[in-house]
Amino acid sequence: MQLLSESIDGALVICVDAPRIDAAAAVQFKDAMRAATQDAQHRVVLDLSKVDAIDSSGLGAIVTVMKHLAPDTRLELAGLTEKVAAVFRLTRMHSVMTIHDTVDQALASAARVS
């Protein structure tokens, strides 16, 4: 599982550079995210714009990552494709997680709150 990360305006932005987060990739995704976020502070924006499909294992992996972040660090999602967004709506996870249309909107929302 390829993750690309960079720090932008105090947020750790992580782009999933893979077409799927499914049962075959869920463990690798969780391990890669744990490594990438171990020193994250305050905010992690997970860019899913390159992910075309996600299943229940992938959804569970994202929830697991969220739970393993430090208590004062929040996970936000950005760039959900239509199929991925449909899974979040179907499972009602869109009401539990903060979801932005794009990474730029996610970063701008922090600027308005600060």
C-alpha cells in the first residue's frame, strides 16, 4: 500500500496511492497508516481521491486508524470518489467522520476555525 504524505499548514496530509482499500489491502493499509501517523499532531487529512473502491474491511481499517490516533488528533477525509462516498453514505459513516470534497477545502476549513 503506497501512501504519500506531507505536512501542510499544520496538517498531515496522506494520499492513498492505490485503487482499492479492501480485504486484501486492509492490514497493509492499517500498518502503513500507523507508521505514517505515529507523530501526527492535531490533524490528519486522508486523501482518498485515487481510491476507486472500498469494502467493509477497508472501512473498518479507516475506523481503526482513527481510533489509534492520539486523543487530540482528528482524522478527516477528502476527495472521495462517487463509489467510495456511496459506501460512506450507505453505512452512515459520513455522519461520524468529517468529509471534505477536496484536500484544499479541508485545509481551508481549518483556517476558518483557527
